[in-house]
Amino acid sequence: MKLYDTHFHFTGEATPAEYLAEVSADGERAATSLGRTGELPELWYTCVGGDHMESLRAREFARMVPHCRFAVGVHPHEAAEHLKTKEDFSGFRGDPLLVAVGELGLDYYYELSDRPAQRQVFAKFLDLAREWELPAVVHLRDRDGADDAYREALELLTPFAKSGGRFEVHCYAGTREYLKRFLDLGAYVGVTGMVTFRAAENIRSNLTQIPADRLLIETDSPYLAPVPFRGGENTPGLLILAAAEAARVRGTTLEELAELTWRNAAEFFRLGGGDGDE
């Protein structure tokens, strides 16, 4: 069985070898919690950058780890800083392991960067995704009961999609109405370990509405560790728990969901023939 973690962050606090040992240990713990002791899936990964430095780390990780690709971008939290420093991302262009532009988007929950800065950087990197002919990995979050981030994102993503741009809304936790509007633009949708959280009924409900060929599974490591490890540090080794719960909600088997989401990831990232190149 193969599982593709389409979105995780490498902090660089351990070496890639040390990190993979943690991933393997978490995989054992997760499999045991599911009653599948010793049944570790083959993991594939996309390591995602949220600023220039993290994008560099993602590239180095991908170069050292089998079945790994990377994405480069500026998270909305870092948008204002990026406008000050103006880091040059052009050196990433054309790297054979580069498969997406992201993480980018709008975060009006924390607003660690002001809204105009977030919109400017989001638009800039959507233009970069079009220019480089790569999909965009989009982060969206708003305050409870508000929808400004989703509405304004649609204003930018609609012309992007109509001009041929492809994108994923990662870790989607918005309303069903906006889910449909993103899907109408051709979006892929990422589901994380939040699907295992007791209070995340909206995520489980939305999960049933995602077309089979648009569903992706991700950890967003080191954040959002799934139940029963919620509160600890997350790694791709725990991806199987999100996949198992997603399979339960969708009324399918873990093996079927793993195959489906792996092939969706291979298509989204254009790995080649739907089977990858390794």
C-alpha cells in the first residue's frame, strides 16, 4: 500500500535521516493503534515551503529522500516580511523535483500580515505558478462566521483557473457552499488529521462531497497530529490515521482510499503517467 502525504513541513531541527527515523517510529505507532502492527505503507511526500528559507530546506530534503518532491512559496503569515525582503525565488525554477508553488493564500484568522500584503503576495505567486506551469497549493482560513478570506480568494483563483491554472485548497475547513465553488473551478481538496477530531463534523461532512478524483490526503506536519496522538508533534508517519478515518467516512477501505489518493496526487503533481518516476 502506498500513501502520499501531499503537504508537510520540514523544520530542519533534525537531519533528514533522523527525521525519517521519527516518521518510521510514528508509522509503527499509528499502525498499531489501527490493529495493523507491522503493516507500514510506502510513503511518498511533498515537502512544502512557507517562506524562502523553508523552501530551501524543502528542496534539500527532497534531494535526499526517496519518493519526495517539494513546493516553494510564501505563507500568508509571512507576506508582509516577504514584501520587505523581496527574496528571489527564480533559482527554484526548473528543478526536476519542484512540483508546485505554495504554500500561499489568505489567513484572516490570525492576520499576522495585513490583508493588502496577503492579497499582493497571493496574487504574485499565483502569477508565478502560471508562469512556471505548476499547480498552486492554497491555504485559506478566516474567523468563525466570516468568509472574507474565501470570497477574496475566489476573486483571485477564478481568473487563475480560467487561464488554465490548477490548484489545491489544502486542509480545507470552510463551508460546503465555498467547497462547491472551489470544486467548480477544478480544485483538488486536501484532508488532514483534523478529520479525526471529535468537533470536526463539518470536515467529515465536506469529505463526502469531494469527488473521488479530487481528494488528497495530507498531514500538514508538524501540526494537526490526528487522534489518538492529538497534541503531539505530527509527522508523515501518522498519515495512515487520517486516511483510515477518511475511508470510514466515505464508506470505503483504507487500501482503496490509499490507492485513490496516491493516484490523485500523482496526477496533481504530474509525476508522470500516474505512476511516478521512481
